[in-house]
Amino acid sequence: MRFRSTHPDTVLQPAPSVPDTMRAVVFDGPGDPEALHLAEIEVPTPVLSEVLVRVVAAGVNPIDAKTRAGRGLSGAISSWPVVLGLDVSGVVVRAPFDAHPFPVGTEVYGMATVPRTSGSYAEYVVVPTLSLARKPSSLSHVEAAGVPVAALTAWGIVVETALAHQGQRILVHAGSGGVGHFAVQFAAYFGAHVIATGSPRNLEWLRELGAAEVVDYTSTRFEEVVSDVDVVIDLIGNVSDDTGTRSLEVLRPGGLLIEVPTGAWPGFREAAAERGIRSTDYKTIPDGGALATITRLLESGAVRVYVEHVFELDDAAAAHTEIERGHTRGKIVLSVSDD
């Protein structure tokens, strides 16, 4: 007789056969996108609270490209080759125990722990229980794979750090990107007056996502038309046209600058303090509980994910080339296996 799990909608399935090896995209040292190549490697073994997930789709994030190039998370790499990929959507094939919250056969999505373990650019990945949630039934695996890192980052910034609320004025730079398009939606959902910068092709779309004001950064300097902002969510930094420094001009005294890209503006804390502005950086927390809350917003239609490009697993190098161009609307995803 099959064991019924503690989740009312799940009946445990027999554990499927898992091969000893799998296809994965690896790289053997820092380099250009062409450093990524397909290989046959061992299927990872879950320990303690980890589950083994058969990957259907894997999200591609800027941190992946930075790590591949020798920045990002590369300082924590202890051995080669490395499999990248934090975002995963797939199906549990091994769980720690029968009554586990995500038993065998459960469709899940969440975040892997690259480079502590191998990532989701592979047919199988191990993921900690606390970094997972049940996949939204309204989303395909490709759509779901575009959610975890970007949405959890935006949630942590907007809801947990900025404490978005009615009447608050929040400026989001790069509002049409992976993190940005979630940040705009979350801030608007919680009642904030959202101002978003973007390119001409994305301005109307940003309005549809909930931005009350949009600024075309190609023709207008935002500090000339925006002022008295409570929070700036800076997803660019000073790598392009001193966006971070210019953001200090639009913040009210005592306002908050949230500087997200790692290393994009090393002196932001001192610069903000000189102007009487609070500041902080931010790192994504792989919180399955928060992801479950985001799931409910996705299921209700209050929030949506946009995937602009889908590449096959063996075309990961092209996916990295695309994300490094820096103009993706929403997300880039790798299709790894059949649903």
C-alpha cells in the first residue's frame, strides 16, 4: 500500500530508477562562455535533508556568468570541474524519508547551493529541503525555473528590507530585468508608488507590471525628473554611467539605498553616509518559506514571471553570451529534460 504524505494532495510514488551518470554542462576554469561544455559526470548523492531532483529546467542568472568568468561565487570553488546553476524546477526522485514534505514524485522549484554542491545545469541536482517549494501548478517548469533567485532577491529587497508599503516612493533601476521585474511587481502589490528606469521597448511593459512612473534611461537622466524618493533599488551600480552615485541625488534625507550587484560600487556606504542616507547591500536568501509565499502570488495572478529566452542544455554558452549583453527582459532559462 502506498504511504500518504503529510501533504493532502500527494500520494507517494515508487522511487524511480536513477542512473549513475548524467549529462551536465561544466567548466574547468575561469573563462569566456565557450568555457562551458557538455560532459558525462556522476549523479550527485543527497545527504541529510537534501533531496535529489530530476531537473526539467534551470534558470540562468548574472551570478552564473560572473562565477564562470572568475568573479561572483568563484572564490568558494574548491575543485574542478564545476556545474553552475542556482535555479531549478523539476521532480523529486529521492527524498530523505517517506513522510518528507517533498516526497518522490513532487514537482518542486528552488535554489541549489552552487558551488558548495553541483548546480542545475545538469539532469539531476541535490537541493536542501529548506530551499525548495512546490512548483506553482499554473506555471510550466520553464517558467518556474525563472522564478527562485530573481523573485527571492526581489522579495528580500522590497518586502523584508525596504518594507514596501502604501505611499512609499520606490525607484527601481533596471526594472525590466530578472530581479527588476519582480521588484516592480512586489513594490506595487504592497502599495508603493513605483518609479522604474528602462529602455524604450520596455516602458509600456513596466507600466503593465505596476510602475506608476517610468523613465527612459536612453533619453532622460532620471535625477532630472525624479526626486524625494524613499528607497532606491539599484540593480546597476556604477558600472554604467554612475547610476549608483546619481541615485543619491534623488533620495530624501534618511532614505535608503539598496545596492545589489556585487562589486559594482565599492564605496557606496561612505558616499551614502556623507549625504545622510542609509544604505545596505543584499545577498539572496534561499528561503523555501518565502518562495512558498511567492508561489501563492503567482498562482493568484498577482505576480507573473516573464521568460524571454529558452536555450537547450547543450547551448548554455549561448545563454551566457545573451545574459552578458545585459538587456534581457525578464529571465533566460535552460530546457534540460522532458516534463
